[in-house]
Amino acid sequence: MAEVSTSKREEKKQATHRAITDAAWDLFARNGYDDTTVDDIAAAADVSQRTFFRYFDSKEAVLFGAWRDEFDELARRMRERPADESPMDAMLGALISLAGYYKRQRALRIERARLVATSPNVGRYQQVTISPAFQAMLTDALADRLGVDPADDIRPALYAAVGMAVTRTATDRWLEDPDRIDLAELVRAGFAALPGPTS
């Protein structure tokens, strides 16, 4: 009986999360991102503002969805790469393995990129919240592979910054023509274009 109750409660939570997300995206498309408020989203989803904030800490969080889960998944994939791979090869392999997931979300990512381009608020959220979290996750995962403390060794943070730059550049290029361009190939080409070590 308790299991059935827990399952129904979980289903209700998922339905509420989906209702908020769907309402937000509908309003973003109709009214624009900046002209849509949390109150608008809550009303359209038929929930209170308090309920909205139990699921999302801001409307930006609705727009970017489960980005923390994506980062955790990328870190897990990096940690599962063969132990004899270099840090950069492990990062490349993990990023390529996620490219298929990105491609399945193509329509959402195209629309999100459009909204980011039209709103300074969204760009600020990316810059202040998401990008630092991405870099911190990559840095920690690379430090684990290297067996070093990132506070004492510059390499994890440096490799992470390079990985972020390649990923951002490849994703931006892919979104320009996702029907013709393969994201995984762009990521691979980006890493291949990096200069080798110099003496």
C-alpha cells in the first residue's frame, strides 16, 4: 500500500514538473522570454508561485532544464573512460558520447538558443550560473583522473577550460545547421585542431 502511495505521489510530482515546463515554454514562444514572469508561468500551469519554486528556483532554471543532471552524467562518463586514456582523450570521449543526447533534443536546443540570443537575462544566467558549474565539474572529474588536487595543480582547470571552449564552439556551429552538421564530428574536429604540446 505504501509503495502504491509513493508511486502516485511521484507521478503527481512528475506531472506538476511537466505542467510547469510546458506552460513556461508555451509562454516563452508566445510572449517572449523577458515578458514572461514566474507568476504567468504558475498561473498557466495552474499552480501557486510557492509550488513553482518547489520545482524551479527561477524561470531560467525552467528554460535550461536539468542541466545539473547532464553535468553529472558527463562526469560519470568521464570517470568510466579507460584508465590509460589521457585526460583530454577521456574528456573528448565523454563529450562525444553525449552528442547523441543533444541531437535528440535538437528542437529544444534550437529554440533555447534563439531565446538566449534575444535576452540578456538568459545570457547572464548562462555566464554566472551554468558555465562556472560546468567548468567546476570538468575540473573535478579531470583532477580525479589525474589524482591531483586542483588547488595545487593547474592542469585540471586548464584542460576543463579548453574542453568548454571546444564544446561551446562546436555546439554553436551545429545549431547554425543541425540538419547538415554532425555535432559529434564537430567536437572531434575541435579537439583535433588543438595544437600539440610545445617544448
